[in-house]
Amino acid sequence: MLRTLRSIPTAAVLALALTGAFVQAAAADPTDDPSGGVYECDNRNICIIVTEPGGNPSPGSTTPGTGGGGGGGVQTCMWNGKQWPCWDDDLGWFNSSNGCYYKRSNPQPPAGDPEWGTHDPAKGAMYDVTCRGANDQLTPLDPQYFAAPPGGAPPPPTPLAVATELVRELKIGDLTVHAAPLTTAVVGAPVWLWYDRTDDNAGDLRKTAQGTGFSITAVAKYQGVTWDTGESDGIGGTHQVSCTGAGTPWTSGSTARSDCTYAYTTSSVRQPDTAYALTARACWTIDARVDQTGVKVGNFPPVCRTSEPIELRVGEVQVLNN
């Protein structure tokens, strides 16, 4: 039950003015909680709902697809004159009376472990404790026992949290590269380039996950492959060739034409290693959106896969004049 705010510290007033956020009082009377005085927003002063552009949520709520970072309100607490998230996915609930985060230990100590002390595992749980110091640094402390969950159950994942986990689950395969001819390539003749095509390395990948009242779809869009030929470009680098797909495998007697080739201009026999190191690098851009609104969630960097090198020997055709 939220209570009417009677006084706001100067620092909180300044924070409120800067964020344009909504103000609510602290959550519950600490004397009513036998768990040790840790609350969802027990800051004794003020709770601030920081909203992304376009969002206007109530305390603790999430609104799918608002703003540029995944939507929803972010509830913050005051401690040491600064705002801190009341919930952190890694650290748990924040207690602004002491600057500490509390999160249920996973895994729990086995029954009979000395860590339980005199407490009964059937009547409570151990919680990881991480506290901020005077310079805002985080310091883990010994786990503590609570009969009731500090702060309550974790809030449902935000669209950004769902999207981030979804992107982690997008499995993009490795590249195994080939070239033909491999041992008899000659200067000026096209060399076929390709890598083994699989479902997870040669096209777009898509994955969907359900959140609370929304769903997120993440797409890894294939951007093609760039081959490093290993041949010097004369200016400190090597020649590169870009192809739109995995390439056409060469087979003896085939009449197919390759869609990815490169013609070497210099024999590898004259190089210090007598062979070129040939590699391929394929990349995917990542896009995650709320299905219900089409709004983009998060900004994820491209994902690339680089193959192990293979050796390619390139010779020269010798022409004799009689």
C-alpha cells in the first residue's frame, strides 16, 4: 500500500526535476515485515519511476515496446544521494536503508550445510548480498538467511531482458572453408571459394520468445561472406573478395558455375611461406522487435564467424618458346 509523500529531500527533488518522473512514497512499514527489513522500494524517502520516451507506466509495471530501449518503467531508489535501480537482474532487490542488493542464492546450500547456522531450510532461504560502498563500488558479503523473500518476487522480465536472452540463444554455426583447385591453382585462373552450408550459417535466423503480455522476435540477418585471400594488396593488407552466399561447391565433371571466385595475381611459391592462408568471415546483423507493435528493442552488435585458415598453393604456368 503506497502512502502519501509528505517530504522530499533536496537531492530527490533535483532528481525528480531532471527526470520528469512520477513520485511515490516508500512501500511498506518495516516493522510489519519479519524478513529483516528489505523491501521492493524501501528507501525511507522516495521512489522514482523513470520512463522511456513514450512510456507512462505505473510503479513496477512494464509497457511493451515503448521508447528506444525495450519499453517500460524503471523503478529507482535513493541511497547515498544517488538513484539506483530498485531491482537488478544480477543483484536482486535494493534496500536503500543500507545500500545493499539481495538475491536468492542459486543453488541453495544443501541441508545440513554450516552456512544455514541454526536456521531451518524448510522455512526460508539464503540470499546473496552485495553492498555499495561510500565510493559506489560493489562488494559481495556473506549470504544471509530470510524467512520471506526480501523485496518480494522478481518483477517480470522487460522486453529488453527478453530480447537480450533471445539473442544469446541465436546459435550461428562455424564455417568450414574449401577452395578448388587447392593444390594446382595457377596465377590468373579463377579459384572457386565456398564453405559448408548448414541451416545455421548460410542465411537468416529467427527466434521468438514470450514475455508477460508481449512476445519478442529476434532476427539474425545474413550479410554475406568476405574472403581474405592471403595475397598482399601492396599497401600493407591483403586482397578481399565479398560474396553474397556460401558459394558453390566444386565437383568433378560438374557444369555448374561458381558464384564466388578469386584469381590470384602472384605465385605463392615466391612467398616466404610458399602458400596463401585463405579464410572466410560471415556476418549477421541482429534485430529484435516487439511482435505486437513492431517497435525495435535494444541495439545489438553484429555477430560474425571467421573460419580456420586453409593453405592454398598458387603456381605459375611456364611457357616455353621454341
